[in-house]
Amino acid sequence: MIEEKVEILMPDGISTGFLYRPENESPLPGILHMTDIYGVRPTSQAMGLSKKSRNWPQRPKRKPKAGFSSTPKAGLKGRFSSILRCKMLRFWFSCDFLDSPGEGFTVLLPNVFYRTGKPPLFDFVPDFKDERTPKRFAEVTGPLTPEAISRDVKVYLDFLSSCRFVRPGGIGVVGYCFTGAVALRMAATLPEKIHALVSFHGGGLYTDTPASPHLVLPQVKARLYFAHADQDASMPGPAIEKFNQALKNSGLDFESEIYPGALHGWTIPDRPAFNQLMAECAFEKMVAFFKSSLVL
């Protein structure tokens, strides 16, 4: 696949980023891929590539803790079946029908934090023992208010829709950590255009505040997939339970899974919590979800 640098004129500045498109120039369904709070960087660029093009860092081999589960705690039998499911998925998704560039999509990877600055967004290694970390997090996320998100998504989707490499029809959106909630607000802003949403270890999806992201669910029409870590202070077990109930009450087509043993950020290769087995399974689950949702 081909990686192209892009500059998008936004309501409050310019968002730089990358477009990943097929070499044969055939139009494919569009995906808006948003990074975690650390912004666009080599790791996130690799995550926008096809499975064959990715070059994830090699980590020491270790016995995987677990795979998928629908409950916060999984027994021994559940853990073994989850690991087996991961291995079966890896075998299944090695088939030729996923060999297309970008796994069959045209992907836009923008700097959603453009109001704060251009990548890299951090000139130090974030560590909550360092007082600079929470201060910088606030600087990065603060400008991305619900109103700003609503304005931005219209421009991002206009960019994708006008791209000759994007097939007419529904768009998919994926967010990680902080941008999981951003993706949900985007789906509520443009329900007729966003047909599928994926969130990995999304933080603060359910809170007891008037601005909680779950409150926009009545405006959403997309199919939804939420992958949670069971050790995540930004989305603890009780919050996941309340969020799942809100999803059920919405009547939407959704799936919400908890990955036993997973820490916040487990899908991102340059994060300390990275778990390669579960990250591969998560990627494959996302591809299958988008393929079924966007009518490939």
C-alpha cells in the first residue's frame, strides 16, 4: 500500500497526517484512524498499514495471560478457551481474502490534536511520577471539546468522501484510549455517515458527569465494538458494567468485550502494557468488524 502525507485545513488550524491507500487505486471503504493521546508517530503509522506491511517491535516471548472474555474475571477454562480463540483467529485471518492493501480499506490517520501542536506532542517520556505528564495531557486533550470534535469530524469525513480512493458509502472510525470517547461523539455527530465504530481501551466512556460520552448514544446509528482492559483505571469494572447497560438500553447493534489480564494501552506497540498476542487478535477482530459493517 501507499503512504501519503496530507495536510487538512481544519476549523482551528491545519491537521497534518497520513493517508494509506491501495497501490492499484481502486476505491475502498474509508476508515478514520485516531491515535491515542501520544499522537501520530511511527507506531501509529505502522498501525495504519496492512498486516503484511506492519513491523511491530519484537518483545521477549512470554506466556500469554489471556485473550477475550465478556466478564471481568475469567476462570481457568475461560482463559484457555480465550487463548485458543486468539490462535484460531490468527490462523483464519492468514487467509488470502485479507491480503489486500491496508486490509481492504483506505485509511486516514490525522493529527486530531492539531490545536496543541504538530507531532511529536511530547518532548519527554510521559511518567505520572513526573509533574509534567498530567500537565501536558491536559494541554493535549483540553482543546478537543465536544463542540470541537463535532466541527472536526465533518472536515475529516469530507476529506475522505472526496478522496478518489474511498468508495462511496459508510465510513468507519477507530479510537484508542482518549479517542475512544472522541470516536463515539463523532458517530453521534454524523450518524448517517459513520456506520461502524471501534474503541480500544477507551477511557471515561461512562462517568457520572453531565458531559459523559455515553449520553450521546441515542444519536448514534453505527454498529459498535468496544474492547476493554480489565485493569484500567480510566474505565474500571463498575464503569464498564454501567456502560454496557447503557448500550443495551440504546437498542444499538454492539459488542463489548473485556480482555482478561490486559492493561490500559495493550494494543499499542510502544506502550509498556503492549501484549502482542492480544493486540494481533484485536486488530483481526477490528478488520472483520469493519468488513462486515461496511459491506465489503
